[in-house]
Amino acid sequence: MGSRVSTASVPSVLAPFGLEERIRKLYDYWHVILPGSKRGIRGNSLLGSNTDVRLPQPEEIWKGGWFSVGAGSGRSQGPLKSVTLTLDGVFFLDGGFAGPDTLCSFDRLTADVNAHLQAGRLARDGHYRGLSAQDIFKQLEEVTGPDRGPAPPRPPLPNRAGHFLEDSLRNLASMIGMMRQHRGDDGAIHLLVSWAETPLPSFRRL
């Protein structure tokens, strides 16, 4: 019995769209495996912490209650007699990626990044040109399509990079709809504009 996990989703350490600087620092410590750490992966959960390498700095200490990474807990699946961990791919913090990538994690992540950048730059350019929020959202819909709900997951097959971008844009349409409901049109535009300025690593296969 085994499980497959792909963590190519945003916002994340590699693609921190919409994350405040404080949250980014937390992600950079709690959502990674530092060199030399004995953290483990089990199912969808990242177990342990990086404290075996170094303690968190003051800005990396979670102050809002228990901070968990992944879903479930280390004991929810019962005792294990043996474990074989196969790394399908590894992202490094500088954007480098290595591995056979049968789960298409690289293409999924870069498609999400490209979709966010397209939306962010369109919103930024429209905002600087003085367009109304309604006009900006109309332009965005021409790129993402109407809100039809999240795209269904696709199986990891080769030559699907274009499909992943289509799915990411469709997911953005749904996300933008929720942003408008919770933040209002002006707040949603402000967040979208920030996406265009998000610091990103240089994504590349090694």
C-alpha cells in the first residue's frame, strides 16, 4: 500500500502569491526540509520540524496557535513496519528542480505561476491606466474564462503543460470570484496587482 503526493500548488514557499512577509518567513521555515534535518514525509503530512537543525528565529515563531503542515497526523494511519520513500522530484529554494517527475509537479507549478503572473500583470496595467475595477475584471475574464468552479484534477501524463495552464486559469477565475466576495472589488484588484510584484525564483529543470 502506498500514497502519492504532489505539492505543486500556490501560494507556497516557491510561489508566495498573496502571502504577507510575515507568513512568507513562517513558510520558509515550517514548510521546507532544511539541509541535514530528519523531517519525514508520510501521506500528505510533513512530520517533525527543523528544530533538529536549528531553532526558529524570532520572526519564524508561530504565534497564532498550533502550526501544522500538511493534512492528518503522524499516528493517524497506524504503525508502520517498513517505509520506502521514492522522491519523484525535488524543488530547491532557488527554483531548480530535479527528478523523473512522473507526477508532472514541475509543469503544474510553473503553470500556476504563469497564470498568476498573467492575471497580476493585467490587473496592474489596467490599474495604472486608470481603468475601473469592472473593466479590469472584464479583461481578466477574457483570459481566465467565466467562473465555472475549480478544474477537475488531471492524471499526470506527459505533454500536458498546456492543459495545466488552462486548468490554472480556470481555477483563478473561481479564486477571483471568491476574492471579490470577501475583499470587495477594490481589495481584490489590490491583491491581484501585488501578484505581479511577487519575488520568484528562476524555475528550471536541473
